[in-house]
Amino acid sequence: MIVFFHVLTALASLVVAGVAFFSPSQAKLRLTYVLTAGMLASGVYLVVQNSSHLLKACVMGLVYLVVVSFEIAAARHKLAKAPVG
């Protein structure tokens, strides 16, 4: 069950971060933060429970976090430059 939650939150956060990249808003960024935190927490739990694939899991998790962080930073930059109104 936790693996399903982990995969679902990871995919959802990538999708929401992508949407926020093209159409930024505070609500989309907050949702991306929550989903990413859920993915990170469930990933840590899974690694602690089954440490046999620790290196592979950590590398994939770091790549995922880099991609999502780039999307978040770009969306925040676009949102900051957007005209108020």
C-alpha cells in the first residue's frame, strides 16, 4: 500500500509541478510542496524498511527531487515576474 502511495504522489507531484511551470499559482506550488513531501516521506520509509536497494533508491530519489525542484524554481520565478492584477 505504501508503494502505491509513493508512486502516486511522485507522479502527481511531477504533473502538478509541470502544470505550475506553465501556469504558475500559489495554490499549485503549495500542492506540489505537499505532494513532494509525501513522496519523500514515503520514500524514506520504504528505504528504511527495505535497505537492499538503498543506492538505487537514493539516486532515483535525488534525480526526481532535482527535476521537481527545477520546475518549482522556474514556476516561482514566473509567478514573481507575473503582473499583479
